[in-house]
Amino acid sequence: MQLIDQFNRKVDYIRVSVTDRCDFRCVYCMSEKMTFLPKSTVLSLEEIERLIRVFSELGVKKVRLTGGEPLVRRGIDNLFKSIGKIKALDEITLTTNGSQLQSKAQMLKDAGVERINVSLDSLDPLTFKKMTRTGDINKVLDGIHSAIEVGFKKIKINTVLMKQINEKELYNLVDYAIKYYLDISFIEEMPLGDTDYDRQSTSVSNDDILLKLKEKYLLSKADVTTSGPAEYFYIKNTQTKVGLISPHSHNFCENCNRVRISCKGELFLCLGQDTKIELMPLIRENPHNDEPLKEAILNSMAIKPKSHNFNLADQKPSVVRFMSHTGG
Ligand code: SAM
Ligand code: SF4
């Protein structure tokens, strides 16, 4: 069985937010005083496992666990271990802020995770603190180095550059990635959730980043197809690929192969649209029968939007939900 939408796009990739909670409060992601969801409204780890298994039976091959911060959820080790046993999955990946990575890296490797993305916006302790509000750079760097020692196939740094905050760290971060044989991607800030920042004044365009990169590095376009909003370049004479993730561009929508599941069990069919169906009631009302769930997921393909609708010029966020709720 396969998930094919109304525009003939095959969906074989899911991103699952396993919690809305986080130990950081990154300025572009959350407001300083976030209110988190009550526990009863969030999927249990067993429910998440079941959902991932059901998607795998519908042809999904790749799962990314995200959040919030996935590694702060109690019991997360068991979830990784159990989904690591689902044979139909080709790839299990993780996006993390790295704060817990030092103690979790080996567990992740043992569970079969081969690639991880670690968010790192600054190498300067003060700027790092300013951007994450609560984060400790040393813990994150220790986490990255544990992950390097454990030997993942690929570790990618994710960075959001913000004007007058960490924009000046572009070269430092790329040099760090080169030094440790990591990849690095720059994500353009997306208007998700009402944070305390004026996004128009902080957002840095990937066109500008590309120009600056070309001033210092020799880049050659990488022939990587991700079906996502990323463009990749090899940095000559290094092992590092640099990615530019531009969700504002519409170019990637026609090859979109993914859907997102929030920690509340909402199936979001597009990151930039509110179109969704609620899976939690189907999960809870049918504890021993996956058919209603499967049917709903198959039917959802008829409403997957053609493209997103981001517009940074709008005064209000185009989508009111937070990235931490839906998962990045
Ligand atoms: N807590 C984990 C982390 O930070 O990697 C996983 C969840 S976080 C929502 C996933 C990614 O989304 C991070 O790389 C973060 O930088 C990015 N992100 C969060 N809010 C964003 C926004 N408004 N625009 C662009 N990227 C954002
Ligand atoms: Fe937490 Fe990740 Fe959002 Fe930062 S980007 S607040 S680490 S969920």
C-alpha cells in the first residue's frame, strides 16, 4: 500500500513531533513564557510507536523524530528501540538541540539511527545564550563530540541566522563543520507561531548567505534530491556539504514527499498550511483495530495542499502554530 496524493506525489517520509516541551526557548521558535500542552492531550510513546508502524505499513520508509526537544521526553530510549525494529523503515533520524546528546548518542546508534541533525546557532557562549535563552553551549558541543565519537554516518548542523544576532558567525560555524567533517544547513526563518520577535527585521535570506559563502569557499552544486526545500553545495577540498533551506520558495512543493504529525496526533499535510486531520480520536477509540486509522490517513491524501503559503511581509504569522508543536 502507498500514500499517493491528489497531485500524484508519493508520501514516504513522516516527521513526528514527540513532545512540544523543550529545555531551550530559542527566540525564533518560542516565546519566553511558553505554555506547554497538558500531558493527557499528547500522544503516549506507545501511541506514537503504533502510528509510526501504521505509516510504515502504508509505504512510509523514513521517519524523523523531532519536537520540541525529543531527547527530553521521558522514556524516549524505548521509542527509539521499538521503532528501530520496524523492518519496513529504511531510515530513522532525529533533530535535536544537542543538550542531552552526550548521554544519548550511544543509545541512538544502537537503536539504528544513522543520521542526526543538531541545531547550533552560535559558537559564542553569550550569543548562544541570547538565542536559546536557557541553553548551555558547552553541553551542546560535548553532545556533538560524543556523537562524532559514536560514529554516525552523518551529522548535520542546522543553523538559523538572524540579523545583528548571529549573522556574523556564518564563517565560524562553517569552519567548525569543516573541521569536524560535519554537514551544515542554514534554515531561513519561518513565520511559525507568534514569538516575541519582529521576524521581518531579523530574517536573513539564503541568497545573501550564498553570496557570502562564495566569497570565502569554493562551492559546487551537489546533485542531491531531497524532495524538500533544500539546495546543497559541496565545499571544495572538504568533506562538508552546505545546505540552504528556503521554505519561502515554492520550488520544492511539487516534489513534496512528507507529512508531519504533531505531538497531539494532528496529521499536518503541509508545514505552511493549516490543513490537518485529527488522528488521536481514531487511535484512542480503536485500540486494537488499525483499519480506521489507515483509512483516515489514506483519505487525507485527497486534501494535501498543492503548496504552502508563507509570507514574511504579513504582520501576523501565516500559520499560528509553533514549530515546536508540529516539529521542524
Ligand atoms: N529541538 C530540536 C532542535 O532544535 O533541533 C528539534 C525541534 S526544532 C523545532 C527543529 C528545527 O527547527 C531546529 O533546527 C530549529 O532551528 C528550527 N526552527 C524552529 N523554529 C523555526 C522558525 N520559526 N524558522 C525556521 N526554523 C525554525
Ligand atoms: Fe527548543 Fe528546538 Fe525550538 Fe529551540 S528550536 S526552542 S531547541 S524546539
